[in-house]
Amino acid sequence: MDPRCRLLIALMLFAFSLAFLDLPKVVLVLALVILAGTLSKILRRLAKLQILTGILVAFILVINITIGYSVIYSLTLSLRFLSIVSSTSVFFLTTSPDELEQVLKWLRAPRDVVFAFTTAVRFVPVLMLDLSQIIAAQRSRGLEFEKGNPITRLRKLSPILVPMIVTALLRSNDLAEAIEVRGYGVSKRPTSIYELKFSKYDWSCIVIVVLATAALTFLLIY
Amino acid sequence: MSAIEFDHVWYRYSSHQDYALKDVTVTIGKGEIVGVVGPNGAGKTTFAKHINGLLKPDKGLVKVLGRDTKDESVARLSRDVGIIFQNPHHQLFSETVSEEVLFGLKNFDVENPGLVAERVLEDFGLLQYREKPPLSLSGGEKKRLCIASAIAWDPKILVLDEPTVGQDLNNKRQLLDLIVSWSQRGKTAILVSHDMEFLWALNPRILVFSKGRILADGKVDVVFTDEEILHEASLRLPQLAELAAKLGWKNPPRTPSEAAKRILEVKGWPM
């Protein structure tokens, strides 16, 4: 599927997650998010990614009940939050940094912004790998995160954070030099190997998204 | 009692389908020097990370100095197993070189940490930089600092991941001497390396890893001259071994000066 279609679906789900404020409709949008996740075969990864969100969802639920809102209203707010986060996750889990770059270019975003954004996305797994190696290196020098009071534990983060920042800065410097020596910024309108093209399948997806948007807007108004 | 014992060890990373270690069985004695070689992704670093319990086997048993790594924390095992990883930037964080060495010493409650740190820095030629930030050192000095900070708490086993990367000839010689004297003190050294020339000069026992398995285990002269093993593990014959093979020498020289001496002898030229 063309990444622009995926973006359109994600935007629709995101917008209606924000717009709806009653339980059945929020559940409906959430069901659509799950359907999108199932069809794109990322449901398990999506669920894994929402573990942290689940903690926040529970927190929102408890806080709202504690301050006196009804259980139904609190549940609606919690599921709405889950729906907002999941709808954006569906797009990012199904879209590679290259595709993201293409979409941003198509949206006429400035080249430097596109490059910075897609590079940041691309670097997430690399930085995660660095983080695990830094933790391994410091644990091998006797650093124990499990021991001590909260302040001591916070102090123990410096052997992790300093190498993490240094590694990220060195990497970004290397990257800056590497792209400069390969001509980044010379041409104002660089050519691209890939070009986005809508297929018949994409057009039919757009029709479905438009119909779904109309139906959900009808539900929103009436 | 052996220093390290791997008994039918299998290990798979959660993000991978294939096992990184497959039925690895090996025993390493105290005072032994072992070179671990093989192509990228062969399982060398995974093997090394099992030695101080950073990774625990999915199947099989890893024993270090008689202790099952599954029953021990990384910190407790690290008191006896010093690991130096490939990238110094993953380790260095302190404000000064001296504090960097002190970090491990304090974690392991070593007596007189200040004195120990000074002595180790002197041994590694880093004493003049003790008040400098570690990140201001050159690449080779950073690597030496990492090795110094692990040796400082005097572990019984030392695991070095690519120790010769970024080191000049003199530093390599110093490292070679250090490993030899380390072994002479009854301590074990494991070197994960692609530097065939360095391993050839060091003359350790060699473990060749390929696709998560131990492809060969033997003396450097035997393993590094077996073309089939070298081909299988994508390794290159060390230059001195290649020279010896081409000249038909039965005992290949260990160092370039040894080779030069032999050539001069054959030719009858003055030394």
C-alpha cells in the first residue's frame, strides 16, 4: 500500500480518536485501529508497543475516578488516549524511514527537515543497540542498578547517560561529515530513485477511507 | 578446576530466529590464553558475554571458576571476569582518567583504590593524563584506558573484545607482553579478535567460531595453517605462516625478526 494511503488512514483514525467523547464511538474507533493493525499484520508489535501506554491508560482511569468522574467517563478518556496513541503507532509501525521520507517530500516539507526527521527515526534502533552495549559495559564494571535508594539509583544513570550522549554526538558528527563529503546540499532539488505512485488498490483504499470518514462524521454530528 | 566451562550451550537472541550459539562445548583452563576468531556474526561476542553472565544460556551450562553463571549476578561474576568491549565510548564517562579507573575499583571495594589506580595508569603509560577528561585522549589511549580500568581490580579472567583495534605497533607489543605476563600469573585471557598477525605472534590456543558453532579448537600453528578451516571461517592465513608455507619451512616463524634471522642464515648473509 502507498505510504500516503497509510498516512491518510492514520490521520482519519487519529482525528476521530480526538473528536469522539462517548464510549461506544471511542470503542468503534479503537476497533478500527485494531482492524488496521490486524490487516497490516502488526497487531502483536502494536500490542507490545502499547505496554507503556497501558500504564498511562490505567493512570488516567484511576485519577479520573479518584477526582470524582463516573467510571464510564473515566473509561472513555482512557480508551480515547489509547486510541490516539495506537492510531499514530499503526502508521509508524508500517512505514519505513525511506517511505516516510517520500511522504514528507510529497508534502513539500523542506529537505533539511525531512532529512533530520527521517534520520532521527532511522537512528532509534541504532541508539537502542548502543544503549544495550553501554549497559552491558557498565554492568561488567560492577555497576548494579538494582541496589540503593532512589537518589543513589538516579546517580547510577550517569555512567549510562554520558556515554549515550557522547556516542550519539560522535555518530551525528560522523554522519554530518559523511553526507557532506558525498555532496549533501549541493543540489537544491536532488533526484530520487523511488517515486510514489498510486495503484488501483490505493485508490480503492482512499475511497473506503473517504466513505468511513463520511460515516464517522455523520456519527459525530448526530 | 577449570576457569571456564561451556557445556552444550545454546543461546538465541529474542530478536533473532536462529541460535547465536549452537551446542558450544569447551573447557578453558586457568592461565590459558585463548584467541576467539571467526567472521562477523559467528557468535564470538555472544560467547564472551556468557563468561560474566551478561547473557545466560537458553540450554546447557556455563561455569566460571566452578560457579554456574545462572546462579550469579553480573556484578559478582565481574569481580572475577573483566570484560573490555570493542568501543571505548560505550564505557568512558568520568570527568578524569583517574576517576575512570577508580569506578571499577570502588564498585568492587578494592583496598587503597587511589594507589592501585596510579600504579595501573603508570603501567599503561597514562599517568600523565590522570587529570584529563578520558574523551580528550586519542583512540588508542582510550582503548588502553579501558583495558587499564578492567585490569585494575585484578580479575582472574580477562576477556578482550578486539583489543588491537586502533593500536599502533608499540602498543600492540605492550599488549602482547601484558597478556603473556597475565597468563604467567595463572590468570586466563580470552581475546576476541580479527587480528591474525597479533594472534600468530601471541601463540594462543585458538577457537574458531562459525555460524554459532566451534569449527576448530587447537594450537595456533595447526588451526591457522589449515586452509579449509580458514576458508570456512572467512579468515586469512597470517603473513608469516604464508611466508613459511611458500619457503617450505616446517616450523613457521612467530615474529618478523625470527623470519629475517632464518632467511639470513639460509643465505649465509651476516646478521
